[in-house]
Amino acid sequence: MNKVGFWITSLLIALALASSMLFVVDQRQFGVVYALGQIKEVITEPGLNVKLPPPFQNVRYIDKRLLTLDSTDTESMLTAEKQRVVIDWYVRWRISDPSAYIRNVGPDEAAGALQLNRVVRNSFQEEVNRRTVRELLSGKREVLMADVKREVLEAVRGSKPWGIDIVDVRITRVDYVEAITASVYGRMEAERQRVANELRSTGAAEAEKIRADADKQRDVIVAGAYRDAQKVKGQGDAEAARVYAEAFGRDPSFAQFYRNLDAYKSSFGKKGDVMVVDPSSSEFFKNFTAPAASARGSR
């Protein structure tokens, strides 16, 4: 029984020792083997590996994937015309030499992100100081990002290389600081209001011009129509006068009678008016009495 317990205990100790000596490196990581605090070996290929048990050797892992560093600092930067702006940016980077990275930067990705953030911000500050706000917002932004990337690469590849590669540097936002954003928006609103008022004034002037032109055309059309109407009326009056003259010329006595009839018709203003006329003194009534007198004389 004691022999069985001995073998079981030995097996457990062997398994524990084997597990402390074996380690697996993932394809997304570097495996760094330390011997008494010093870098012994860097495993770059994925797979199963062997090391001495602790405390003689231990292993730590560093990410080999493409990493992203986003800006977290909201402190403003001064442009060439002394305007304060806030810039949001991000950097894409990766660890290429784990040994150099651990010696010169730190044991993990957080140490590199902390130092890289400081270098990138200083580079942005230096480049922004040379440019105006218009240049930051125009197509020259690409040149700015290229210059920042170049300066960061020079810093990380200096006398003590960091063992990292800078893949890309990008700006995501450029804005004024909150203290002057309200005044900038106010000026923009005032400018838009001025343009709107100018457009309204121009539209009102054009409307008045169109109305005046329409009134002028209306007056011309009305005057032309009135002229044509008067011309036609004059021609009608002339034709009527000619017809009357021709008709009256055939029988002057009838013409005189007709004129007298029109005169009396015009004299009666209302239906209740009564006119007393001496038949013997009126040429109108002679036209009625003359036939009767002529009839008596013929008898």
C-alpha cells in the first residue's frame, strides 16, 4: 500500500514539474523567457515550448498584433495664428523587437502606449504650431499627419530603439476649445443671417422690379385696347352718322320729326313728369295735326 502511494505521489510531482516546464505560445503573441530576471530567449513562433521550472526560468507574453493608441488628452494646442484647438488622433503600431522593447520601454503593451502617447502629442504640438487653422482643416492635413509620423519614427528609432513599428498616424477631429466655440458659432450664425438678409433684399428688389414691369405692360395693353376701342367706336359713330345723313336726306321732314322726338325723350326725366305744350307753337305737334288738317281740307 505504501508503494502505491509512493508511485502516485511521484507521478503527481512529475506532472506538476512538467506543467511548470512546458508552455504554449499563441500565434498572436511573443513568448519571452526570463532567467533570474534577465531575458533568456524570445519565442516568435507559435507552439509548445520547454523551459526550466521556476524560479530558474519563467515566461511572459507580449502581443504581436497591430495595436491602436487613441488620444485621451483634451489639452488644447496653439496654431500659428495663436488659436487654441483640440485635436483627436490615433496611432496604429506594433511591437517588432520584443527584446529591445522590454529593455527600453517596458514589460508590457501599456508601458509602450504611455510613452508613445507622450511622443505623439509632442510631435503634434510642434507641427500644429507651424500651421494655421485653415491648413489643419484643408487638404494639407495629410502632410501634417505624414510629418508627425516621420517625427515619431525618428524618436522610436533613435539611439535606444523602442523595438516598435509605427504603421499609421491619423487625425479624427480638429475643433476649437469650448471657450471660443460659442463665439465662433455666433460669428458663423451672424454671417449666415447676413447672407440670408442679403438674399431676401435681393429677392424683394427683384419682386418689385417684376411687379413694376407687369404694371407697365398692363398699362400699355390697356392703353392699346382703349385706343383700338375708341378707333372702332369712332368708325361706328362715323358709319352711323353717314347712315343717318343718308336716311334723313331722303325725307327732311321725317328727319326733323325724329330729332324733335329725341329731344322730347331726353326732356322727360321721370315717368310722373308732365309737359304742357301749345300745339300751335310746337313744330313737333304740327307733324300730328298737319295730316288731320289736310284731311279736312280735302273734304
